[in-house]
Amino acid sequence: MAIQTIVLPKLLPTLLAELAALGARRFGAHSATAAAAESPSDALSTMRMVPLSDPMADSDAGAYGVPVLNSIDPAAESSTLGVVVARGAARRFADEESFVQEAMKASASSEPMERRTTESVTILEWGRRLYGRLGQAARHTWPLRSAALLFFAACRTAPTLPVLTQPAPVTSGTGRPAAQRLPPLEAIWAFTAPWDTRSDTSVRANSPKLDAIVTGWIQLDSATGVPSLRYPDDASRTAVGQRFALVTSWHGARFHPEVIRRLASDAGALALAASRVGALVADKGYRGVVLDFEDQSPADLALTVRVASAIADSAKAHGAALSAIALPAADTAGYPTRAFIPALDFVVVMLYDEHWSTSAPGPIATPQWVRRTLGQRLADVGAGRVVAALPVYGYLWRANQPGEPLSFEDARRAALQANVELLRDPASLSLHAIQPGSWELWMPDADLLRALRAEVATLGVTRIALWRLGLEDPRVWSIFER
């Protein structure tokens, strides 16, 4: 019987929920609370897409993949879908197999979403792309196939809706992004990974483009709080410009908030730790320090500020020109921005891990999330004291395993080896790929970084940092040319 009228506010939520549930089971999605205690080298043990790094450094390779407070609300992203009325569509697809063939052809011939420059798109096209993303799974799962049939049929005569993605970036006459439309950057920082040779390669190639490179890795011992240089730092022979040191409570496989509490409550131990950091700063010629004491609770705030202030003062007394502290973007309870100024010169807002290693799969940073979280920070201290840290890494998640950090080349290689497409997600602007039943990955690239830089510029922030060198899309550097 032909479909005469379908009102999507009643039908679509149920349909999408069923599709999501079936897709999650089919594609191996897992709970946000599911995690495994395996090292990063184990997570990709069956792929071996890149040479293994120093096995002693595997625990550090997973650093900074810790939870934050916010994640995407899928319902909010689809809330612009209004009432859709479709009439007489079902009779065109009375034969289910002809529907499957036509839908697959339509999906294969549809222009990629990220290449569209029009301002509207038909619900029919959304239906085609939905079916295309489900792929061959729909041919072997009858509830999914039937639901896709119903949705695609309802879309045949639907009106146009606004595109949910952002328009293509403005380009110059040469086809390159018109970077001159963005205000110039006052400073560009970048973090390195001393355990990864790819990071060294990127330092050699790109340090002239940077104002500061964080090459030192000073760890606070988890038992005593005594700082030590975790890796040899010989970057002074290859890096151009200023070198900074990271001072972190990460040790072993996690951050240790108890160390910060212990140092804050013991004046002698804190003085020794601060003095030792100062000595390392002087010995290696670091011109700045970035403190990273994550996983502290709101009750720890006064203690965190006390330790940060003591270490920053000692570093400056031994030659450092500036101090900064890294703050999780969304955790304003444990790390209120105003509390760390003026004890430190800058706050580095870590605008990444919107979805993190042990969360459900999803984009690392979306423009909407960056705008919201950075805006909250700026309301406290203003743009002049903020460094916006942006991600150049992605994650690959396997079922019931923590996400493995990926480089841009890793992501491309994984998609190629699995014979799946690495496509741009129109809502988040991130690259996305799924190997059904095996893994799911999300990856930032130069186009996303251009959009994130635009969001940061709109809010008035002129200092940017990149986490971390060696994982980036090579085209990223054209965005930060000055």
C-alpha cells in the first residue's frame, strides 16, 4: 500500500534510534565506560600500520587521552529536521531488490558532502547518504534494510532543508584558503613527543614556523614528587626559536593528583621540587614552562595553585621568560581559569579530547564545542592570557579497547588497508571511517584546523598551540603561514 502521508516528528526519532542501535551492534560501538588496560602498542597489534616506537615509552604515548566533561549530543545535531511530508513514494520501490540497487547507485554517484557549495540539500539526498553510510550491512540485516527502505521512500518527494555542514572555505584566486582574512597570530607553540621519531622529523622541518616548541618532558615522580627529565632533550641542535619544558604529574600510565596534594602540604618537599625544576630549566636553556597537572578535583584547587605558583616562580628565577598551565577545556570546576592568573602568565586551554581514548568513538574537537568551551574560559580572563591548543591527532577505537592515538598518515593507511572510505563528517567537519565489526576512527585534518582557527580568531585569541608534532596533516602548515 502506498505511503500517503508521513510526519517525521513522530516517525523520525524512533527510526533514527533504531538505526543507531542496529548500527552500533553491527559496527562494534561500545559503551563510554568500557576500557581496557592495554598499552597503546597493543591496541593496534593486528594492524602494525607504523613502526613501533621505543617500547619503554608506550605508557607515555597514551598520555592526555583522559576524560573530559563534554561530548556531542547527537539529538542536538539533528534537531533542525522539521516536518517532512511524502506522498505516493512507496510504490516506486515495491520491489525491495530494485530499491537496494537504485539506492546504492544513488549513493555512489552523489557528490561528497564536503564538496557541496549550495545552501540547501534535499531530504532525498540525506536518505541516499544514510543508506550509503550503512553500506552493504543493510543487505544482510533485514530490520536495518526495512528501516532504510521506509526512510528512503519517505524522502523521495520531500522539500529541501538547510545543509547542516559549514560552507566551503573561502579561497584565493589560486584556490588556496584566503588566510589573510583571518587576523595574524601573535604566537604559535607546538608540543613534541620525545618518544616518537616522527616528532623529531617534524621539528626539523617546521620549527622555523614556530615561536616556541615544548621539547622538554619533566616528570614528577609518583612516589616522591621529585622532578626528573624523562627523556634526553637534544632539540637545541635542530629546533629554531624558543624551547619550553612540560612539567607533568603523568607518570607510568596515568596522572597522579595525589603527588600535587602531597607537595602542597609539605613545604620542604615543594621547595625541593621547585628548585629541581629550576635547575633543569637553567641547564637546558628552556625559555618557558608549561605545567600539566590533570585529574585534580575541585577540592584540590588551592593546592594545585600553590604547587603551580612555586614551580613557575623557580623556573623564572632560573631563566624562563614565561609560565603557563594546561587546563582541560571543559572542566571549569576543577580548573577555573581565573584561579591561575596572575600566578602564571598564560593558560593553555586544551581544545581536544571532546571524545577521548576511553569514551565512545567521536570527533576529537568540533567547531561548536571549541567555540563554547573557549568562550567560557575567555569570560574569566580575556583573550590576552589564553593559548588555544588544537589537536592534530586522531583516535582509532576497537570494541572494548581504549582508542589508539593516530597520525594523519595512520588514518589514511588504515582506511586504505580496510578498503573503506575516509569521509568528512558534515556535522563535525572531521574525517571519519568505519570498518564494520572491527574499528572506527576520527581524524582532524587541515580543513578542520582551518575551521577551528577561525573559531579561535573570532573569539579574539591570537596564540595557538598544536598537540602534537609528528601526527599532523602536512597541509596544516599552510594554515599557519605568516
